[in-house]
Amino acid sequence: QVQVVESGGGLVQPGGSLKLSCAASGSIFSINAMGWYRQAPGKQREVVATITSGNSTNYADSVKGRFTISRDNAKNTVHLQMISLKPADTAVYYCNADVRTDSRWNRAYRYWGQGTQVTVSS
């Protein structure tokens, strides 16, 4: 089994910065793509940023220029550096990892973390 755990959330003022981290652990052979999603009150979950095993990245239009996703393949971690935060960024942030647990078969399963709360308020 694989576990994915986020950390780094909290309360920050508008214009501030925050860095989220996420670690995958357990029976991991390799990890393909990793990503961050968020869900604000009353809204559906939306993709924030994704990153491939080769460090190719994609961002939601709403966070381009403000958020940076990165990963450390040796540590099975992914990070989200957030700057110039806005109240609209307030949400529960979830990370995911597309994990191969079998060295023989090329099949990956998407595991999700439990989420970490980010609140942007003055």
C-alpha cells in the first residue's frame, strides 16, 4: 500500500507566501506524474499544478506566475511554493502521485493525500 501525506498549510495574510510539501511512502517502485489540487468552500476540486517524472510542469491559469511546483524523485516528494497569495486561494490543498508498485507490470495508480488547509485572510 502507498500513503501520501501533505504538510505546510496554515494561515497567511494576503500577499504572503507559503510552501506546501507532500511525501509518498510505502510500496513504491516508481512515480510517474505528481500534482496538486485544491477545493474551496462551495466549489469543486480543481487542478492547481502537475509535474511529470521528467520535471515538465503545467499550471492552472489562476496560479501561473505565483505558484511553483517541484519534486524530488529521490525522496518521493512534491512541493508547491506559493507567493502573492490571495483570499481566493483559500482552500484545502490535496496532492497526488501516480505510483507504480509492481516492478514487472507497467501500471500506475493515483494515490491522494488527506489534504492540508490553506487560509489567506487579513
